[in-house]
Amino acid sequence: MPVRANRAKISTTIAAENAAYLKSLVKRGKASTFAEAVDRALTVARRAEARERLEAATEAYFASLSPEAREEENRLAGALSHETDHVNFDE
């Protein structure tokens, strides 16, 4: 994880199992410091939350479509799916 110029100093108490997990990230080389392990864990949590928000927004979008617009979305999805069958993503 890159070095951060702006760091906020915090002091808190966490559950023992969370402290053990953060220490294990350092021990396994996934983070170089305890602070970096905290940053990494928070980054993962923030990404998961962002995914959940995107999922909810996508669901709301499709729920708001008229039947005609939904059919057009399905047609486009089918065409895209068909075309990706011909793409070698490993190249």
C-alpha cells in the first residue's frame, strides 16, 4: 500500500480477534505496519460498501424501466454476451 502523506492519528479499542487479524496481515506480509493493516481493512470494507451501493442503484434503475426499455436492455445484453463469446480475454 502506498505511503500516505496525510495521516490522521486515532486511538481506539477493538475486539481482540480484529487486532489478531490485523497483526496477521503484518506477519504474513500483506501489510508492512499495523497502521497499514488498518488502512487495508478499511479500504476493503469501503469497496464492499461501494459495491453494495452500486448494486442497489443498478437494481433501482432496472426496476424503473418501462417494459419497452427493459426489453431493449435485454436485447443489448444478449448482443454483448454473444460478442464476448468471440473475445479471448487471455491474450
